[in-house]
Amino acid sequence: MQQRLHRASVLVGIPLLAAGLTLAHEPWQDGWIIVWLMAAGAMLEAFPVSLRPDVKTSLSNVAIFVALLLQGPGAAVAVAVANGLVVVALLPRERRLLKGPYNVGMFVLSTIAGNVAFLVVAGAPKGPETVELGFWLLGVAAAQVAYYLVNILLLSLAIHATGGPRPVESLPGLLLSAWWGQVLFPGLAVLAFVVQVESGPVALALLLVPLVSARRSLAGVEAQRSSLDRAVRALVRLVEVKDAYTRGHAERVADLSDRVAARMGLSTTERFWIRIGAVLHDVGKICVPIEVLNKPGGFTDEEYWTMRRHPDLGADLLERVDALAPAVPLVRQHHERIDGCGYPRGLAGDEVPLATRIVSAVDSWDAMTTTRPYRDGLPIEVAVSELHRNSGTQFDADVVHALLLEVAPHMVMPSAAAERPAAAAAPREVAAPRTAVEATS
């Protein structure tokens, strides 16, 4: 894996860096402005913000586009190199040689793509005085789109090189992860250009103040999310204290559900709430008597129906917390089946959201393959057979295919995703059968 990434760094990063430095030889009218933009971009890149657990962003792109508008493509590449070197400096020492060239290459090639798009659309790099204003603004927008697309493509290649899903699987989620921020960057770049042209370098320097304020606002969002995450995990620990035999189950289901969702191309926002919902999916067990939860054996009919109430009990509990509202449907529905034989509502087919289908399959997989006090975990081969046997009835066939690519890729059936039986809705008044898979969860 490391050899693959090192080869990618050498073959992609170093040539791109050389191309960028060649472009950077373009003469600049105001060299100090470029030095200032390099410093500003480096500072903004040094303090990124985590929008979500696996996505960080910074405002350093603004410095790249300001350099393009003020001084041309060469200056933009110089600022991109400075940004990339900051990323390299922040990497752990043992990873700098491995990932450093690739990171710098990502910045440089993305910037070159943005430069080309701007010049093709606007035809002039230094302001709307030489081209119609509409085309100039359109060129700025085209530059940002090109920069973003190339950057995301290279990022998906890096993820695949380090053992992640193929680019065709990760690209949709990556593209949707921070698209809203891409609207912000070109607008700030145009504002900075106007400030420099109309008011001079001092006003341009003062523009750094709102950028820092924007960064602080993003950091506030990150802090709120971290606080929510800690509260969720504290709630889960209460469940695990009461139901000791499932300790770690919620975290394992959340982690694997996130990986399956990423493989299926879900956006980062969807994956975030899948993780939260998966962590909390059994929170309703707080309301189930402890003697039922920890009973070392099968349930009586009364105990079985008591356990069946935990999805509704958990959802009702979470509905009181506004911040957790997006996770409530998943908690309520995680025992629904696409054939309509699930509970508590007996949803069928497309009535069962994709997030629910993912967590349902992963929940059953973890229940089957982990040891409980009343039985040993099933062998992988048996658990895979159960997933295949219930694919298209209890489980979504596409989800089963993606799940097996994560946990047992050597046992994936090529036709699993293609052969997707139609889910027939069962009568709502008929009780859900206790299948072999369901009985283990």
C-alpha cells in the first residue's frame, strides 16, 4: 500500500511541482503582493477546520484565486506551492517523503486546471477592464469549478492508493462533501481583487480579518459537532452498562455502516447522520427491563414483544433533542425489512430509506459474527451465506454487495447487486417472522 502511494507521489507529484515552478517564473508586477498572498494562504492552510470527522477545509484557496486575478497564472501557482508545502510541514515526519510530493502536486495541478479554465472563458488574467465583466465573472466561477473537480479527483486517487474504495465509488460522496464552500471561495476572491484595485494593499491586508472571523465561525460549528458527538457516546455507554453483552456493538456498527455508505457514494452529510443513528440505534434498550436484556437464552413471546418495542422507545427518547432530529428515523426503522415483514411499522420497498437498509444489514452482520453469552459468533462463511439467503427480502441486495466488499471481498458474488428481487409488501397486521438473522440481533 505504501509503495503504491510512494509511486503515485513520485509519478504525479514531482512532475506537477516542476511544471508549477516553471509557470512561476512568469514576471510579476508587484512581487510583494505575491509574497503577502503566499504568507496569507500558508497561514489559512495551517489552521484548517474539520467540517466532519473525515473532511477538513481551509480558506487558503482564496489566496490562490486572488493571485490569479491580480498577477496571473504563475503567481497563482506560486501561492499553491506555498499552501502545499504547509500541508507537507504539518504531516508526521515519517509521512512527508511518502505523501509530501503528492500533496504539493494536488495543489499545483488543481491550480493549473483553474488557471486554464479562467483563461479559456475570460481570456485575460488581470481584471474586467480587458474583457466583458460577465465573461470575467464567469471565468472566476469556471476556475473554481475546475480547481475543485481536479482536487477531488486526485484526492479520490489518494484514498484508493491507501486502501480505500475505488474513485468511482468515493467520488460522489467527496463531491458533495463540501460543495457549498466552493460558492464562498470565488466570491471572496472577487471581493479581495476589488479591494486591492480600488483601495490598495492596506485594505487588502485588512480583508484578512473577516477571513479569520469566518474561520472562527467554522471552528465553532466543529466544536458544536464534537460536543454532540461526546453526548451521543455518553448516552450509548449508559446502554452498554445495562446491556453489557453488547459492549462495543454500537461503535462497530457505526464504523462499518460509514464505510459501506462511503462505498455506495453517499455524501458526507448522509454518512455523518448514519454514524450518529448507528451509534444510537439501540438506545431504546435503556427502557427494556435488564432481566430481559441479559437473559441467557431465547425469549418468551411476552419478552420478545417487549424487545420489539426498543426502536420506538429509542426514537421517542431522541425526539426530545432537536439536534438529533435527523437520526430519529433511522433509530425507529433499523429493524424494518424491504419485504415489509419488519417492525415497528412494517415498511416495505422504497419506504425503507437507504440509510436504514445499510444499518440494518450491518447490525445483523455484527450480531451474527460476535460471541454472545448464549452462543458463539457464527463463522464468516455461515454469516455470508445468511446475508445472501436473505438478500432481496430482509436486506437490500446492493447493500449486501457493498457490505461484503468491506468484510469479505473474497466471497462477493459478482451478480449480487444486479440480481435484486422485487420487495413485496406484507400485510401490515401480520407479525414479523423471527428469522435466523433477526434472532441473533
